[in-house]
Amino acid sequence: MVRGAAKNSATVAVVTDPNDYALVAQRVENGQGFSLEERRWLAAKAFAHTAAYDATINEWTSAHWPKPATVETAAEQGEQDPVEQAQLNKFPAQYTRSWDRAHILRYGENPHQDAALFVDPLNPRGFADAEQLGGKPMSYNNYVDADAAWRAVWDFAPQIAVAVVKHNNPCGLAVGTTVAEAHKKAHACDPMSAYGGVIAANTTVTLEMAENVRPIFTEVIVAPDYEPEALALLQAKKKNLRILKVAEPPKAKYQFRQIDGGLLVQSTDLIDAPGDNPNAWKLVAGEAADEKTLKDLEFAWRAIRCVKSNAILIADDLATVGIGMGQVNRVDSAHLAVDRANTLADGRNRTQGAVAASDAFFPFADGAEILINAGVRAIVQPGGSIRDEEVFEAARKANVTMYVTGTRHFFH
């Protein structure tokens, strides 16, 4: 009926938006009626409304009503790679989705760009629906950084984790016995970069953590909940701090990236591949890691997933101590990780005895040698380079433990 009315906009006015009820009441009261331009405008809104409704239904049914095993499509009847056949069931021939506009943002990534936040009607408790408990309105960059921090900390659940993110990259990430301890360790990785950053915790923020955060200039803090005393302190002492409460962990199954004329869709990169389990790692150099070293290696491997590629991460005591990210070669990332670990450490050598992770294989031994020469005791990396043996041999000569996972975690 709505679509039928919209199709007859030459003589019919259709109203689907409650915000337009006042306009309808006004027109009825004064007997003025609607102009053709107004009826067309209302019809356009009606078509958008029904299109969103149909798209939402299509998204749900595509996810919950898959193709039966008894049905063979024309594409599958020909000679086709089995992997490609499986992918056909995951990605529909037409991708239709619907988002609802929630907020007009002050500007986008830069002041000359327009921006808005749209929410997913099928994920009403996601990060985009965060409850803001204090501070200034969220900006485009605030959302990007806070979402990255929120995604990072949940890779460690049920362990207590805190991430400090700046420009979509972690400048500190740690696990602790309390949330205050985890935050203190994460902040200590790179206090300089933490200035003006975003903090995320995967558990309730306590008064102790809030007291630690209070003297640090922070743009956003996000957590599942806050102790009443912690929330009161943050609201009273940090008027501009954006305080977000998010009901549930991240659960998006797919990620989207627009390119000119198209849309790239991929399944979300999670820490759930066989190679993410330390029990499946292959020891290729040095002695098997002791319990503490293996825990640090597993922490570093989980943390590396949220670091922009090329990524090298150095960790100790379940906390990052040096991160090299976003470089165009792995050698520069290794240098950056070592430099950040030691130049920000008040003269201490934080790489000595630490562990390191690489998000992808070392194409040459030089990147691994930078870490080895800096004093790391163990390295975990995916492996798979044609020069793997050269990399393994460099670790063997230095008596450094090295594991390969067989799994890669690029993040561009």
C-alpha cells in the first residue's frame, strides 16, 4: 500500500516518517493540501522506507535461510573450484543492506568533509549504539579509534584487558589481574602517544582505574560498565571526556570497505584460526618456551592482529612494550618497535628478555635479526617465506626460540 501510494504521488500524499506528522496536521487544519513537489518528496521518503524494510528482510533471510544442499545452481553444475563453490553460499549475488541515520557529525576525518553515523537495525546493541554518559559529542575520528580499541580488548576475553589507541593503532595493550593494573601497563608502553588517545576496557571500569585515567588527557573511554564512584569521578573531573558504555562485545561477522565503483566484503578477522592456538605452533628454532614465555608469546600474537601492517610487536609480562606499525617494509617496523621500546623507557632496555610477534612472515632474516640483536628471547611469526630457512637459522645461531603459526593477520 505504501509503495502504491508513492507511485501515485501525482494525486496522493503518503507519510511514513513520524517527523512529518506535524506537517500533515497543519495541511489538514488549514485545508491547504500538499503541492506536487511536497508529494514527490514524501513519495521519495516512502520508497526509501520500503526499500530499507525489504533490504533488512533480505539480509536476515539470507543469513538464516541458506541454500539447501539438495539444490545445485547453474554455476555449480560446471567445473568449479570447491573453495569457490563454498564461497558462493556465503556471498549473495546481490548485496542489499540498510542502515538508519543516527547522528549528523560535526565533520568527517577532516573539517572540510561531511559525515554522519548510521546504525545497523539488525545489530541494535552494537558499538554504534553506545550509550554516552558524559563529554562532548563523538566525532568521526573518535568513532574510528574507539571501535578499534573496543575490538582489540575483546580478543583477550575472558582475561581483563585494556587498550590505548591513537589514530586507529594501539600505543598500548595489556592484560592484568585488575582493570586498573591492565590500564597502567598499557599506558606505560607509550605514554607520549597515549596523550589524546582512546581507552577501552573489556570489563567494568573501577574507581582505581578512573583515578589513574584522571590526570591523562584522553578523548574517549569505552567499557561495558562503570562503578558509580568511577563514573562520578570521570564526569566531574573530565568534563570533555567522552564516556561510552557498550552493552555487548563486537559481533560483526563481515567487514566492508568501499572502493571507487564497488564494495569489498570479507569475513571478520578473528583469533579463531587453527594457527592461533599455541598448541598448534611449530617450534623451528631454539628450545621450547617455558610457561611464562609461551603466555607472553600468545599475548603478543593476539595483540598483533589489531596493529596496522606491516606490524611488529614486542611484549613482556602480558603487556606491549614496543610497537612498530604501518611501515612499507618489515625492517622499518622492527626498528620502530625496538626504538619505541627503549627510547620511551627512561634508559631501560625493555627489549632485553622480551618476546616479539610479526603479523606476517619475515621475507628476509634482517627483520628478525633486528629483534634478536635487541635482546628478545622468543619470536612468533606465521612462516611461509621462500627464505624461511634463513630466518630460522638466524634464530638458531642466537639460540632464540622461534615458533611459526601458519596463520597471518594482516590489518590494512
